[in-house]
Amino acid sequence: MHALRKHIHPGWLIIAPLLVLVVALYLGPILNILWLSVTDPEPGFGNYAKLGESDALLRILWTTVRICIITTMFSVTLGYSIAYAMVHCHQRQKNYMLTLLLVSFWISILVRTFSWLMLLGRKGLVNVTLEDIGLIAEPIAFMRNEFGVLIGMIHYMIPYAVLPLLVSMQALDKRVMDASSNLGATGAQTFWRIYLPLTTPGLVASTLLVFILSLGFYVTPAVLGGGKVLMVAEYISVQLLVTLKWGTAAMLAALMLFGVLAMLWIMSRFMKLSTVFGGAAR
Amino acid sequence: MADLANTGSLQIRDVSKMFGTFRAVDGVTLDIERGEFLTLLGPSGSGKTTLLMMIAGFLDITQGDIALDGASIADVPAEKRNFGMVFQGYALFPHMSVRDNIGYALSVRKRSASEIKARVDEMLDLVQLQEFADRKPTQLSGGQQQRVALARALCFAPPVLLLDEPLGALDKKLRVEVQEQLKDIHRRVGTTFIYVTHDQEEALSMSDRIVIMRDGAIEQVGTPVELYERPATKFAASFLGKSNFITQGDKTYALRPEKIDLRLGQGGSDARVSGTIRSITYFGSMQRIIVDSVQGDEIEVDIDVWRNQEALTEGAKVDLLWQEAAAVELHDT
Ligand SMILES: Nc1ncnc2c1ncn2[C@@H]1O[C@H](COP(=O)(O)OP(=O)(O)OP(=O)(O)O)[C@@H](O)[C@H]1O
Ligand SMILES: [Mg+2]
């Protein structure tokens, strides 16, 4: 936002028509939703007041935030190790791993979600095998609960977590790490004092990306949660399609939008967002 | 900083480095004295960086041994060698202030905050960067970054400091300035400096001794004066300064252009060679004259500009004179 003001460049004229189109097509619906949230079914803040009245709504919001935080923590941690391995292995293996990463982007979320059911469901491969060799008597409940949702979401999110980290790790000057060990630092010291701080922008970008994407997750909780784990996106869809309470749905959507904006704003107080999104670090 | 009084001599014994089947460093043997300023000079690809990296411990030695004060360090990892190093491009830590950069080596050694502060202040004094202590490296000029890198590498009083083309990124004027400062700092800290460059003027003006490298092997070692006045091979004579090569019988001699005198007219009894001026190039402080000798050689002569100004023209017949000792016999096979 700050960057925008600084660069009023003739080039803007060229993209202005498209910009206007995008703004109209994006802002229009968003404003419409904001409008709905304070006018449907009757004008006023009745929809927002429900947040204070309804335990169910608060529980859904809390479930969503909790699942998103856990998902983000695991995806980013695992993503960090994967990106690290990719950057520091041999070129051949690197290409191999990069291909696998891209392939996982191409597989539909439905396929990736249902395949977990096949693996970990009550009659899934794992449970059947464990029962056959007599390790367990009853199938383990991996799916149809929050645990199942977490597995599915973390699995889906890891490639997204890897990409920004990969970019920031690849941009690092290897000699800086050499300099650190030349100055007597152990491997651990070099990691904590040089490597991690220098990859922090990538870490933040990855965290934001995964968290924001997770907030809107719909398919995975619906399939793997088995109706027991209700997250905001699914609830909104129910309000829209089943109970036809558009006002409530709009209110929740607006809430998520403001939540994300608030997060970006808090982040921007601590660091320049442009460095997070790949800009120069000056 | 007087705590390095008795350490810092290096013994390099028949060291080689293979990359696959390629021999990047080829049987280098070298004794480096404590407190010496030694320069590795050679064309691109002659193995200077590779040799330096083996001394620093970033590359394994394929063959041979390197010892510090007589004790082998071939199996000591880089972080345990305690050698300072100034990297090409400096490799400063971009997220740390100048102060934290310089104090890094002490802080990873878990020294007390007060000791680190005192030592860093001392180093900031040494490189004259006191007022920049709290800046980030990106807020400094190239020359200032170079001095931070130097202070960072010297902060833990290493017995040996390795510098890989530390002035490569600076422009000519700044280079000369920083050369002076480097020389001065070397005198004051008394650390052994091993300095890599392919700039022959830099090598001549700064070093106690110069090692000329060629294809991974040592071509010749000596003080700047020894190397310039008595080059042993054609390669050494032409890499360090300019040189004419004159063949007499089965012997080849190197002859520096500025050691030749030139006189108009031909056939003087003291003339060593006669010839015709082919071209005159003006360089401000001197002029370079190329003479085609009657024997068919091409000989370069550097003459002070204030001499013979009007008389010298292209096509003029001249005699060339030099003292017996000016022509150095070469030992190339
Ligand atoms: N990791 C490597 N693998 C294979 N060959 C290498 C490697 N590093 C260096 N070489 C080769 O070894 C030779 C010496 O390289 P080195 O970097 O030591 O040269 P240098 O004298 O420092 O040159 P410059 O002045 O250009 O820096 C070169 O021919 C180079 O191609
Ligand atoms: Mg080099």
C-alpha cells in the first residue's frame, strides 16, 4: 500500500483499464457482501450481534482458528525442512523433488482428500492391514474427526509452504554461511544466528499464505471431518444453500476478510511486507 | 593485539588438489613466515582460490599436508582452524549491525558482553569506522564494507588472515587508498597475511613476498624486487611487468622496457642493437616506443617524455643501449 503511493509511474496508465475492471469485479461483490451483512434480514448490526449471543458460532470460529494455527505450524515446519533439503541436495535430486512438488499442485484437492479416506478410513488400507496382522482389534479412528481434518489439510498445504521458503533459501549467499563457520560458529550456531534470520521473510510469507488459505478450507473438513468438524467455510455454505440466511453468511465472510486484513496490518508493523512478497530487502 | 607474537607460520608441503581428474593445484610447497605479507599472484584459473580454500579448510587436500607452526592442520575443520578470512564480495551478515558483524567471532565463542564490546571498539578504531557501528552493511560504501570484513576477520586475533581479492570490487582510486590502509593495518596487528590477487601492481606494492602461480603450480617465489629484477622464466617476466625477450645463441634474456636507452642515429660503437622506430605512444608520464631491430625482433622501449621530444619520429633510425646486468638470463626449457 505504501509502495503504491511511491510509484506513480506512467506505466500505470497502460494497466489502468484492466485495473479498473479487476477493482470493479472484486470490490463490487465484496462491497455487496459487506452491505448484505448489515442489511439482511433487516438493517442494523443484528448479524454481528449474533456473535455475542450464539455459542455455536463462536465454537465454529474457534475450531477454525485452532485448526488453521495447528495446520500452519506443522505445514511450515515440515515445509522448512523440505525446502532446506531441496536447496542443499544434489542437482539431480533437486530436479526430482521439484517435479514431485509441482505434481502435487496438479492433483485435485478432491483426489488428495479422498485418498486419505482410502488409506486411513475404517476400512482403509492401514486399518485393514493392522487388523490382519493382529496388532489392533478395532479400527483406529483416524478419520471423521479433527485429527483427520488436520492430516488432510497439512498434507495439502505443505507444497504451498515450501514454495516461498524455497525462493528465499535459494536467494541466500552461500559464502555468508562459509564466513560464519570460518569465524568459529558451529553448524547449530550458524543456523540459528544466520540462516534462520535470513530466511525469516520466506518463513513469514509461507506462514501467511498457509494460514490464509487454510481459513477458507471447505472440501477437506467436509470430507475428512465427517460432519463433526465444522469450519467457517462449510458453515457459510450451509447458511447460503440450506438455511438461506444470507445475512449471517455475509457477516462471517466479512469477519474472515477483516481477520486477514488485520493480520497483514499487524505483520506490516513488524516488517516490510514487500520483503515478504519477494521485494528487495531495503 | 600483541597476543600473536609466536604463532602464524605456515608450512605447505607438496599440496595438490584434484577436481575429478583435473589437477587444480599441483604439488605446491611453500614456507610462510609469521607476520609475513605473502601474495598469491597468477592469471585466472591458476589455482589461487583453491589453494586459499585448502588453507582455510573449506576444501579437502587431495595430497600433501598443511601445517601451522609445525603441527598438521589437514584434519582440522574450518571452524576450528581459527583463521581469519576476507571473502571476495565480503560476505557480511546483512541482518546484523556493523558492531554485531565484527563481534560475531567472539560472540559465538561465548565471550562476555563487556569483553566483546571492548574488543569491537578496538577494531572499529583500527579500521576507522567508529561512527558507523550501528549501521547495517547495506548502508555502507564498498570501501567501508571492505573494512568491516577486515575488522570482522581480525577481531578474534587469528594467527593467519586469508584475503581473496579483497579489493576486486573497488574502483581504481579507492583501491589505492585501501591498499595503504591494509598495509598499515598489517604492520600494526602483525598477523600473517595471505593475499590473493591478479593485479600485479597491487602485488608489487604491498607484499613482502610474491608467489607467481601458473596452472596450479608455483612458477617463482621471491620479494617484489627479486621477481621484477630477476625473473626466472618467460612467464614470470611477462606476468609481472612488461618485458622484451632477446635471444643470443641458445640463451634467452628478459629485458625491461624502461632499462633500455635510445639514441638517434645508427652504428654507435656501444650500441647493442640498431633499428627503426615503428610507433610512439604517449602515456603522460612516459612514452612507449616500439622499435623494429635489424635482426627482425620487436623491442619495446619506455622513455621519459621530457627527453628527445622533437627529434623522435616514426621511421627514425636509432641505436638501443643497455647495461650488461639489465638483461636477465631466463631458465625456461
Ligand atoms: N569445484 C570445482 N570443481 C571443478 N573444478 C574447479 C572447482 N573449483 C575450481 N575448479 C577449477 O580449478 C582451477 C583453479 O580455480 P581457482 O578458482 O583456484 O582459480 P583462481 O586462480 O582463483 O582464478 P581467479 O583469478 O579467476 O579467481 C580452475 O580451472 C577451475 O575451473
Ligand atoms: Mg579466485
